[in-house]
Amino acid sequence: MTRAGLAIEMRDARFSITWNGIVEWIDIRWAPFMDAEQHRTVSRVLDEMAPQLSSHVFDINQRLLIGRKAR
């Protein structure tokens, strides 16, 4: 970004997500890159973890790197 002439800024995006939201995110973001065996393994692990985690809400802090056109 610096070589492109952008000013760099870091920000934190805080949000909460449910267990079902995490499962959906994995399915949308990562499942397309999994082969059939990997998908079965991930599904099994998520299903095994669901009873302990399905009622939880997770607070997430996502660090963002933002490039802005220098003034």
C-alpha cells in the first residue's frame, strides 16, 4: 500500500456472532475450497461441537488494514 502511495490506517471492527453464524461463515467462505473428505471432517467436527457451543455468543475483534489515498 505504501508503494502505491496510500496512507495506512488500522482499525478494529468489533462484533458478536453466534455459533450458527460461525458455521454459516465456514460454509460460505471455506467450504468451496474443501474437497469432499475435508468437508465431511469439518461437518463432523462442527456437529460434535454444537451441543457445547450453540447457545454461546462470541465477541470478535477483526483488525482491518485500510489504505487511503494520501492527501
